[in-house]
Amino acid sequence: MDVPHLELIDLHKRYGDVAALDGCTIGVPRGSMFGFLGPNGAGKTTAMRTVFGLVQPDRGSIRYLGRTIEPADRLRFGYMPEQRGLYAKMGVASQLIYFGRLHGLAKGDAASSTFRWLELLGLADRSDDRLETLSHGNQQRIQLAAALVHGPELMILDEPFSGLDPIGVRDMAQALKQQVKDRNATVIFSSHQLDLVEDICDQVAVINRGRIILEGSLAALQADSPMRMFEIETTHQDAEWLPDEWREHIISKTRGRVRMQFQTTDGIDPDALLDRVRSIAEVVAFGFEPPSLSELFLSTVEGGDAP
């Protein structure tokens, strides 16, 4: 079995009466896009900060490639904090070069990497501008570049897509996926944009009240869930065709399109279900599938345990 790239093992951290981490344990495979999810205040930021020594856990350990993290290891990490940390009045390129050199790059290598990232992120023409003159979205791109300029093996990004427009989200997601593909790097990021996480992540973990309540391959978690979603659209716009015994399963209903949630233990036969609908109404479209990440997340967090 491969050693995880990063492990958080039984982390505990209290702030007075508040348990920010309560036995948090995660194993992140190397070369993965890893979505770290949870409601506000669940412990995501605290867990991320422990990796960099910004928060000292009361108990537990953090391991990198199976061993204790050394200061030199952190030079190979990239961090994008929740509270952005760039210099507003400093030039864009000059501060990226500065951050690259802090991580051990020679000046020429830092400059070369800086201008490559500015080109990739569409900001080559703003290299001499002060950061404060850029829009919020472009400042966000520069913050990402600062986390990646030194070519880190492990990237930990706290809400990197927050406040970006769809083009910015697309560009940033592509840049991160390319790091995984080209260098077998590992990207761990938190986000409330669950549709995006579902699109680009192969691994996820859900934290709630300081504990990991769901973790693993996204595809496997969805397949193993007992939930199944049946969605059907008919020409009957008012959806009055729906039999009474199905109404308790409805999770959404709009103009002839109905989405229902079943458990595998309900013994639902999708073919029989479809035949039943066809006997009542003309079917335009239908689907029978595992839950989306958003549906899985809500059922897990609200239920308190993995489904």
C-alpha cells in the first residue's frame, strides 16, 4: 500500500470550550486533487494551519511521506491562506520573485517561474503594477501564483476559488489540474463550491465539528451510498401524474420535472419505476443514479455520520 503524501493523525485542538479539532484523521494520496469540505466552523482552516506549524495541536501528529515534517520539507509546500497575505503596494512580479527566493529558488529561476505563471494566469501585462491596482479576482490569481511559484510538491489552498468569476474559476482549476498531471503534485483545497469539487476532485474528505465523517474516492463514496436519485421529466407540466406513494420521496419538483430520493433498501426497480410513469404520462427524460456530491455532503453533515 502506498504511503500517503500527507497524513493528519488524531489531531485535537481546543480554544477554551470550543473543540476546533476532535480526533481529525486524514490520509491524502500523492498526485490527487483532494477536496476538503465542511460547513463553516467545522475545522478546515485549523487543520490546514497545523501542517505549516501555524497552529500547534494539543494532541496528534502530522506526517509527510510517512515521517515527521521537517522545516526543509515545508519549502516544498505551497500555501494559500484564507486571509490573503500579499503586499498591496509592492509590484506584482517583484513580490512573486521574492516569494520564490524565500522557498530556495535562485533569482533567475524565481524570475523565470514568475513570468511563466503570470503568462499562464493572463497577467503578464500587469507584472510591474502594484497589487492594490488589480481587481479582487486578479489579486486572487496572484495569490495562487505566490503559492505555486516555487514548484511545490504539496499545495494546501484555503478557499482558492472564493470570489472568482467563472473564467477565473476555470483558469485556476486548469492550472491546478496541470500541476497534478505534469508533476504528480498533490493539491488539497477547501471550498463551498461543491459542483466544482465534484468536477475536478478524485478524493474528498468531509469534516464536521472537528472530526472527519466521510473520506475517500469520490466515485467510490457515491457508489457506496445507499441513496439513489430518480429524476424524471414528463410533458405534464403540473406533475400531477405522480402517484401518492412517491410523494414522500420528492426533493424537488418544477414544471413536470421531478427529482426523488430513495434508499437501496427501498427495493426500487428503476425499470419498473419508469414503466409505471410511462403508464401515466409521456416521458421526456429520466435518470436513476447515485447522489451528487452536494446531496452526499448534505445527508452526511445533517445526519452526523457517513451514509
